[in-house]
Amino acid sequence: MKALLSKLQPYGACDVADALTRLKHPYGGFLAGLKLRSPSTSGKILGPAFPVLFERNEHKPSKPVVPGHYIDAVPAEMVLFLSAPPDLPNAVYGGIMSARLKHVGALGTVVDGRVRDIREQIAQDWPVFSRDLGTTAGAELCFASQLNVPVPLQSPSQPGVMVNPGDILVGDADGLVAIPSKLVEEVIEILPQLAEVDRACLADVQGGRSVAETFKDRRGRLRC
Amino acid sequence: MKALLSKLQPYGACDVADALTRLKHPYGGFLAGLKLRSPSTSGKILGPAFPVLFERNEHKPSKPVVPGHYIDAVPAEMVLFLSAPPDLPNAVYGGIMSARLKHVGALGTVVDGRVRDIREQIAQDWPVFSRDLGTTAGAELCFASQLNVPVPLQSPSQPGVMVNPGDILVGDADGLVAIPSKLVEEVIEILPQLAEVDRACLADVQGGRSVAETFKDRRGRLRC
Amino acid sequence: MKALLSKLQPYGACDVADALTRLKHPYGGFLAGLKLRSPSTSGKILGPAFPVLFERNEHKPSKPVVPGHYIDAVPAEMVLFLSAPPDLPNAVYGGIMSARLKHVGALGTVVDGRVRDIREQIAQDWPVFSRDLGTTAGAELCFASQLNVPVPLQSPSQPGVMVNPGDILVGDADGLVAIPSKLVEEVIEILPQLAEVDRACLADVQGGRSVAETFKDRRGRLRC
């Protein structure tokens, strides 16, 4: 895994999306609405997803389904992806959670929902992507119901999109992309050439060549 | 009031939300969607609400209901909370309004709607929270209809939430929380211990203790 | 045109919106939801619109309607206004497009949809306003269908608002305003006095005069 990630390291979310589009993966793997809330040194997230599902308390069984606290189950070298029920005013993630992830050597946090303690996230230099911010802990309204299972994305324009265990999450200032694990090697294989063509196109166009001519020449067709 | 506010001063919106949640107040008093638009020296808002209701011009009576200009009625030592009709493209608040509030010694502005003149707000170092930004004055579409009355919050996920005269508004980078005036003293009473437990939890977790063990020991239960 | 634009240069989007409101133009020309994504040296956009319509691929005719690549058709001294279908997760504009516009001497880009390569936009010091950000190219879902025609704005609170060829777009930190070309001269005519009254009002209010008295005296009525 580390070898795969180091090969992805030089590329941004848009590069990866281009590769996934080339491989006919819908939306180039883009997960709409998830934004970097704690600009850290790198401003980036990169690693395999450990998805956690939160459900509304109405669905809570009488016995706890997740023993202890879910955050203690997040392994090293992974990115927590927390899927919250839509339209929740409460936050489902805060500063103490990041302290735990940092301690165990996890790689970052994505919350499809609200995050709180944002100054503490920044102070800890912890990369957090989220849909929105909030102030109030979530236990009043929801609970962690399942660990490391496929979870739904709450993006109105992407019904049915799921995030799966082991998907490689790549996030930066443009947003977050998920590479399905079975496509990771293919993405890595085509990324260098795609990025090289992109750089060449940019140079051509900056030099005054038309985009039509540039794309026809460099890409063999008008659009990527 | 000043004595109460000085006791709240050291705490953030998340701390206050934790206290309100402990007191079973819904959503910990969070008012979703209201964000700091003019990062001032403190980046904070703290003070009792003076709520003003704006209504669409369709509801405007033939005689003015608010004599003069509503902004002249906002008292010193209070925070203007302006509730605008939902889905208005026009702004309902601008730079001259802040100049007035600054002059009379008010404490800040929250607009449940759009604010304009944002560079002027920043230049005046005036704390403004709002739902969104805009360019166009509101008089084309709406008017100030009632002063210092309970007003509705326009948060899709919080139907029925009201902001009341004298609610203590506490806002920072995470968002805005309203403390109902009848709960202020209780909040102040429990805040120091809650914040101390929080600090101790953070230190424990940073030191490598599991969150489950930490919360069980420090909070007597798994979640706050 | 250059003479007109230089007369608009000293004013911000709010000033222009005030002038358009005075001329009874709806919403003061405000185009809700379009925000500056690449704070450039000036943080501003000013110039006549060259609108381009994108449609979903379902509406794509068998023969290309726009020859070559649409971006090559954007002329110097104009602002590209790109109208994308609503609720598209894909971006419809990226870094290479800005390189082209920069080369031909265009003035900026407004995307009523998602933009990608945001760090590249910033690196190029290119002013881009957009509704949102994204990572994935748009060709999977949509295509450029018409150039330099009236296009719809995707603002839920402004149904029916169109952006027309030659509308003067004025954008800054507060947002984007479109001046219909037939109103440009009138706007320019009344702007200096409106802005002067505004400055005088601000000074009066900062000096302690009530807003009611100030507006009555300076504007001849309570609201602008």
C-alpha cells in the first residue's frame, strides 16, 4: 500500500479524476461538497478509506453495536470517512477524535456531515474535509452503527454513490476524489502520461496555440 | 449582564453548546448556517440578542410600523440579530448599519440572510455573522416589521427554532450558538467543569489512552 | 467600451447594484451564488459578458454545433460567462482554459457551475468566479452548445434571470452584478453622485447622527 500511495503522492485530485474519467469511472470519482476545513502544511489528504456509518438514534438498537468508542477502531495508515445522516444540525466529529487518530498514525479525516472544534483541528495540523461546520456534539441525534462497511455519500447530485473500505481518497483544494481499490493500479499506470500531456497542453496554450489544435495534437481529440 | 458575559468570555461556541446539550437544550443551541464573514481581531461575537424581523413587502402595511429607521433602535451592549425572509437574493444589511451600531456601542451583528459591503465590515473591524453575501440593498423586497420580538431561524434542518430577545449569542469560527436567557446562569455554572474535563480528555488521548477508556473515566460515560 | 469601463473602474459591485436599483432593475443586477474563487491582485472582475451555454449530453446533436473548441472563440476584452446545467457534479472549466483566455487578452471568467484546478487559477492570477469547485472535467456530462447567446442563471431565488451578450459584469468580494448594456450609460451617469451620498451618509453616521436623520437629509427618504 505504501508503495502505491507514494506513486500517487505527486498528483492532485484533478489529475486522479482525469485518470478515472479515462477509465470510464462515473464523475471521475469526485465526491461533491466535501471541502478542506483545516488547511495544514500540505493541504492534502491521501490514503485508504476506513468508512464509518452513523445513523439517527431512531434506528439505535437496545444493545451497542460498536463496542467501546468507534474512533479507537480506526487503524494506522488509513483515512477515516464518516458518513452522517443528511440534514443534521449537529456535528459528528471534533478535536479529541483527531487527537486519537493522530496518536495511532491515521492519515486524515473526511466527514460527510458537520465537524466542530475547527481551530483545534488547525492547531493540531490535522487534515479534515467536511460538508459543513457545527458546534454541537452529535450523540443527541445519531450514533456510530457500522465500521468499515460501504457507506452512502450525501451529495444531492450524485444519488447512489458509495464510499467503500479501502477506496483511496485523494483530496486537495479542489475537493475529494475516491479511487475504487480495483482501479488503483490502472490509475497509477496512466497518471504520468496524462499529467505529462496536460503540462504540454498548458505550455502550448500559454505559447499561443489554439486549444482546438493543441487538444487534437496532444490528446488526439478535442476533449479529455 | 456584564458580569455574566465576562464569565462566558473564556469559552467558545462548542463549549457553550456542550453545556446546553448537558442541560437537554435542543441542538446545543446551535444556529446552523450562520458564519463569521468579517474576521475581526477577536473573531468572536458575544452578547444578548436584539432580534429584528424583516418581512416581504407583500406584507407591508400602509403605515410604517417601525418609526424612523430600525437600526437607530438597537441599544448599546447588544447584538443585532436580523431575521430575513428565506430565499431573498437581496442583502438586508450593509456598512452604514455597522457604523451606527459601532457608534452606539452595540456588540456585533448576526444576519439570517445576506450581508453586503463586506470589505467595509472588515475595514470597520465589525463582527458580522450571516447566512450569505450579496450586493443589493433589501428595500426592493422587504422591510423591518418588528423590533425585539422572537424571530424564526431560517435553517432547513431546524424547523421551529426561534431567537428570542435577550438570548445570549456566542459565535466563533465553528458557528453561532444561542443561550436562552433562563439557562444562562446554569450554563455559566457548569462550563468550567465541562471545559476542564474536555481539556483532561484531550491530554489523555494525546498521551495515548483510548477514547473509550478516557471518556468512561473522565465523563462517566462514552459520550458527552 | 474601454472609456465606459474606465468610468466603472472606481466602483464596487454594491455601488453598481445601488445604481441599478435606483433605475428599477430587478435585484440590482445581482447574480446570486457566484463567488470569487481566485483572489487575484485586484480581487475584481470588470468587463462585457461573452456568454456560453453548456447543455447536458442528452441534448447533443450528432454533428458538432460549435466548431473547434469553444474557448478559442472567446474574444479579447471580454469576460467569459459559462452557464452550466444545474446540479452537475463535474466541473466545466479548468486551468488550460484560463491560459487561453489570458493569452488572447480576455478579462476574466465567470462559471455558473463548478471550476477545477483552483490552485492553477490562483497561480495564473486569473480572476474566476464560480458557483462551486470540482475536480472532474465536464465532457462526460455536458457540451458547449451555443456561443454568445442569452443564457440562464442557475439561482434558485432568481428564476428567469438571464445573462446577455455584452452585459457588463462587475464582481468583487460581495459577489457579481450584471449591468444590461442598455443601462450602462445611465448607471455611469448616476454612480458618482450615489457613491458620494453614500460616503457622506457613512461619515454622518460615524459622527453620531442617527441613520433616520442622515438618510432623510442625504437621500430625501429613509431607504435607498
